[in-house]
Amino acid sequence: MLAAGLVLLAAAAAFAAVMAADKTRPFTARLDRWWLSVVTSWQAGPLTRAGEVLSYLAGPWGGTVVVVILVVLLLWRRRIWTAVFLALAEACGSSASQLIKHLVERPRPPHPLVQADFGSFPSGHVITTAVVGLALVAALSRPGRRRLPLIGVMIAAVLMMCCRTYLRAHWLTDTFESVLVASGIALVLWFAFAPVLRREQRIPLTRRQGPEERRLAARLGRW
């Protein structure tokens, strides 16, 4: 897990360096222009409004609100390290997005359909969707029962990639970088927090704790 995460982060760093070397005419320009023409042909009023709503709810701001709610719930249930893990995953993803944006400084596609901040590369929305989704899988699902949640995260990430490129806020290859960054961060943090996540998974989120679970929660809180 750690090795895979480091390889993904190294690939993301190399990709960012190549893009920064020629930000206006990168080697991916033909692919990016082709995909932009494809999604432009899809444009319609209802689809654009749906994309705007999805972009707001699942983007950095909406994702932060969701994470805050989940962190509060986890702290209330005494799953302290799980709350730290989830908050750190979201914070690292957002920080990495801003850092890479300012290092690469790639211009956004012309005439975006939504207001966008500085820098096109990578997509913060895709990073938030993927890194929070993977963190939730790591924190809340058990080994052997992760296939469907992981498929759900994959679908959500692809949907956000289509959404942000449809809205002309990002080039397609911006979102590729986002997947590399989010997956790398999630795997590295998952490896680091795996022991305490496994321990705290024995503490239920919804039903009342029994005596053993209360004692475990108290020990974790002291630790």
C-alpha cells in the first residue's frame, strides 16, 4: 500500500513537472482539445445546471462541509483517530491541489461555464471527491467488503471528471493528475493509520456501545 501510494505521488510530481515545462502547449494538448470539443457538444441548459449543482456539492466547499459533519460524528462516537485520518486526508488533498496549481500555472479552457479560481492543473474538485471517498472506504468499510465501496468511489470520481470538463473549468488531463494525487495521498495515509483504523472499527457508529467498547474507546482516547 505504501509503495503504491509513493509511486502514484511520484508519477503525479513527474506529470506536473512536464506540464509546467510547457503550460500553454503541452504534449497533451491534442487530447485535451478533442475532449473539450466532445463535452462542448453535450451542452444543454438542464445538464449545465445539474453540473453546477454537483460541482458545488461535491467540490472543495461541499466536501469540506461533509467531512466536518463526519468528523464531528466520529469524535462523538470516540473514533478519534478515524476523525483525524479523514480530516487529514481532505486537508492534504486541498493543500496539494493549491500547491500544484501555483507551481504549474496552467491556463483554464476558454469560456468556462462556472466561476473558477487560479490555475487549471489539477482539479481540486476531483481530488476532493477521490481522496475523501477513498478515506471513507478505509475508515468505515471492512476488509473483504470494500469492492462495492471502491467501485462507488471510482464512479463518483469519473462523474466529477466529466462534470468539471463539461463545465470547461478544466482540461481532461488536469483530472488525470487529480486522480494520481488523490490516490497517492489516500494510500499513504491509509498505510500510516491502518493499525488505529482497524482498532477503532470495532467501535460502532450507530448503536449503543457495550462495556467492552466503552473501555476500548476510553483507552483510545487516553492514547
